Amino acid sequence: MKLSNVLVMVVISLCAIEIVQVTSQEKIVGGVDAKPGQFPWQISLQLFFKGNWTHACGGSIIDKKHVLSAGHCVVDDTNKKHYRVIAGAHDISKESEPSRQTMDVCHISLHPNWTIYNHWDLSLVTLTKPLVYNDRVRPIRLAPVGADPEGQVCTTSGWGYRFYPEKKANAGNTSDILQFINVTIMNQKECGDILYPRHVSEICAYDPEGIRSPCFGDSGGPMACYDDKGPYLAGGVSWGRKCDKARSHIREYAWGSLLTDTTNLELLIRKAHHCFW
């Protein structure tokens, strides 16, 4: 196994999707175009910046009212008017996509154990109105109790950079079309040995060929793993090293007690009780 390609994500989980074989010729970093509606739980979390709405992070629909993303994507959780959620998008550059649903944010809750060091790197975004489910907008179920995806091939998706920007002024080329890659979940000890010992709230995933990885703009996006009931949300993109450099494809995903222990999830939902219709 090439250890130059490992990712880190948050564990989360409803709909069946196909694991598509990605070849080394196909040109997230190294991703391929998703089909419209292939990942109906995928959202774009956008930030109002310098007079424009800009894609900032990914996220996952878990029900009509709520989206899960990364904690570090919404650290400034007091300014909810600066954020919006786009569901049903395929080409993020096309505001006129008929499948698109644009939602304002009512409340943002960080995981109670979140820290700036990305431990419990999860956030719950509550919408001002419910999503309308269709073939392009659907939830993904949370990880079942006792889920252990180690060794599984899972899928992560997003509209992030295609390569690492060496300078902020030279931002990496983003993709307008939703991209995806397949990754393999690592053993926790091996993950700690390669990077450094991490918190139990995180897991690692990697591309065995060492050429594919989430990058900036993919944070918070889903990692979907699969069991006999279909896909479930096994994690969300948290952090990693330079997207196209040595060891860059080892990535961490926030592993969710928020997802498998519903107590924390219910706590965050209660914090947004004023949003319920």
C-alpha cells in the first residue's frame, strides 16, 4: 500500500449509489465527474464574501431540516446570515439549475467537544425551511451503531480544488462539476503511525494509488460507506496535508459520536428549537 495517499473524514449515513471504478487516467484532486443526482445528499455550504456567494465547504443532508458539515467550516457560527446551503446542484457555477434548492441558515451548532485542533470536527446546520425531496435531493442515513468501515472502499465527493495552491493568490483550480473519488478506510493504529496519534473522533482513508485526495473546498463533505442497506455517512472531510504532495492523500475524517451516539445530535437539534416550523 502506498502511504502517500491517505485522507481523514467524519463518520456519518440512505440511498443506494454505485461505487464507480476510477482509473489512473481520469482527471477534489484526481476526481471524476459525478452523474447528476448520483450523490443527492451532497450540499454546497456557501459564504457571502465581498458581495458574492462563494462555495466554501461541502456537507450532507441528514433530514429535511438539517445538514452536517465540518466544525472548522463554520467557526464564526454567530453570523448565520453569512451562510447559505445549496442542495441539488451538479454544476455549481449555474445558478439557474432547475434541480437546485437554495436555503438560508437559521442556526449553526458546533459539536460540544469541538476544538480548534479539529477534534470532533462536526457542525449541524439548521435550515430556515424544509428541503423538498426528489431524485436530486435526498438524505443519507447516519452510520449504524457498531459500524466498522475499516478496509472498506468508500466514496467522497465535492467541488474543491483540483490541485494544491502554492500561493493564496494562485488558488487551485476548482471544479464546477461535482467530483468524486473512491478511498479505502485505514486501520486506526496505522493512521496514527503515519501521521501522528489522533483523537478517537477521527479516522483515516487513503487512495491506494496515491494520486487522489480531497482538497480545499471539500471540507465537511461526505464520505459514504456501504452495507447491505446501502450507503451510510461514515465521515466528513476534516483535514490533511498538501493535496498533491508526498503523503498528501492520507486524510482525516471526523468520526462522529455525533452520528452514532444520537444524544449529542439531539442536543444540537434542541439548540435550534426556535427554527422549527
